[in-house]
Amino acid sequence: MKKSVLTAFSLMFYTLHAGAEVPSQAAMDKVIEPLMTQWQVPGMAVAVSVNGKAQFYNYGVASKTNKQPVTQRTLFEIGSLSKTFTATLAQYAADEGKLTFTDPASRYLPALSGSAFDRVTLLQLATHTAGTPLFVPDDVTTTPQLMAWYKAWQPPSPPGTTRVYSNLGIGLLGMITAHALNQPFSSAMENQMLPALGLHHSFITVPPVAMPDYAQGYNKEDKPVRVTPGPLDAESYGLKSSSGDLIRYLEINLGQHLTNGPWREAVQKTHTGYVRAGEFTQALMWEFYPLPVEEATLLAGNDSARIMKGVAAQPVTNPQAPAAAWYNKTGSTNGFSSYAVFIPSRNIAVILLANKWYPNDARVKAAWDIVQGIDEK
């Protein structure tokens, strides 16, 4: 068979089928229950959207102490999935003329003038290609200490040449965005962006009225934990959200709910791929794989080594946001795990939330099986 015919057949396989439906409860149980048993996860909230119809699947308990069952309103720490929200806020600020992605970071924070950030652009911060490391150093606990660290930092390789996953990069972009919007980052997120997206049960700081919905997290040793506030937590991993809000967020990424306006524009622009990095293309915090894609490719691209080690970055000549692609983002804190997937060409979205850390490959495998189950209908 000719290559062109094979390609056409593969694309046809991934084309949205009008009859596609959300998985049955029994089908979802076959995917989620063994995962929870293997990794001893107390509770999970799963939501799937197909053709604009969302279905929720809740498992286990939000807390092993009070046995409160998981619901679509249960709040989970979503870890680095928060980074896609920060990138969306930055894109909104850019569209409003408040910042420009091709500008150096030091233009917006004069305290960094004369530092390496004279040569690091906002786009590099938004695509993990600045070269900054993953974690804020343990001895950096205040904003002045953080700014001193940024001032002294030197990139290990020329900015833009290596994709290195970084809280410090997206965190700095969040700081710059807040400065450009002339308000604290948490205020811009909680009082401006989240309400504009219709996400009314998502928080950086969980208010007292919502605390009963806040799940208890459990670490690898099965001890109860929750995220510890620290520098750049809000900007890089600090959101708490529910499956109800997050499936709406993914549906917005699919082009639903917001019919027009600046926030729809900002969300859609975060899908543009700027850098090829190994198996995937790096967009504004989202990572995507053109369809058709193999499970092995997704597993390789989401391997933890991709976080701890850098990979060569190849700039995309003609940045685009392909519809026929598997977009994804993982997120973790010490006691929680998340994984988000959306496929625009097939109008499918999946969110997996758990109140215990478990490996990325198990999340990818679960989402893959869920999507394949939709394919088989």
C-alpha cells in the first residue's frame, strides 16, 4: 500500500465519528479500578467529554479519615497542569498589549537588567527553553532572595537551544504577567481569568467555604500531605480544582462554551507549537503529538526523564496549532496527580485526578485506554 494511502487511512481513523459516545461506567471501571489497586490510590475523579457531552466517574474517598466520597466538586491539587493556566493568562496579557513574547524578560522586571535575562525572551520562559532549572533552590524562601537568584543565574547553554522543564521559567513568566496586568498573580487568576472561563470552583488559596471539598493528599509513603506554599507556587503548580471545572476548561480548549472574545482567543493561542522537543512539540505549556500517535510515543514523551533531563530544542519554522493532535499535560504535587488530554479534531477530552502521586506512564496508559475505548464504539 502506498504511503499516501496509509496516511489517509490513519487520518480517517482519527476523524471524529458522529456516533462516538462517552465510555460506560463498566468500561471506565476496567481502566481505573486496577490502577487504584496497583498504586493504592484512595480516590480519583475522572471526567470524559465526547462531542460536547461530559460524563463524570468518581472513585473512592477524598479522605481516608472521614471517608468522604469523591465527587465532581472534590478539589484536587493539579500541580503543573497549573502551568497551562499561567500561559493562558500571559497570552491574554499579550493580546491586550501588556507584554510581547519576543521581548527579553528583563524589560518587564528592571531589577534583572544586566543579567542573563537580557537574553531570555518571554516565549522561551513559556516553552521551557530558557534553560532555568526545575525547582526553586531550598535556600530561596523570599521574593528578594528569588530575585537575587535570578540576577545571578547563568544559563548552562544558549537560551532557546534546550528544552528543560522548569518551575522557575514559567514562574518568572507569571510574575511578569502579573506585573504587566498591574495586580498580584493570585488576584489576576482568581478574580479575572477563572471567572471569565466559568471556572467557579478552582482556587489558588482555597477559601473556608470550599475547604470541605478539598481532598486530603497522600504521598508515596501513604502519609497525608498537602502542598506547601513557597516562591512561585501559585504561578507554577498551585491551583486546586475539580473534575467539573477542569473538564469545562478542556472543553474550552476544544472550542466550546466561549463563542468569542479575548479569553477564547488566548486559550486557542496556547495550542501553537513553537519548539520540537523529542517526541512532541512544545506549545505554551501544552505538549502535543500529531495524529496518528502510538501509545509508546506518548509514554516516551511523558517519561519522568523528560522532566529531569533536557532535550535539544528545534524551533518550528511555521508555528501552528494543529487540530489533529493529542494535546496533554501532566501535573503532580507530593500527594496528588493529574493528567489532562484533549484532541480537537475528535472533540474528545479526558481529565484524571487522584489524591495520591502515581507515575506518569500509568496516567498515560489509562487515558490511552479510555480514548481507545471511544474509538472502538
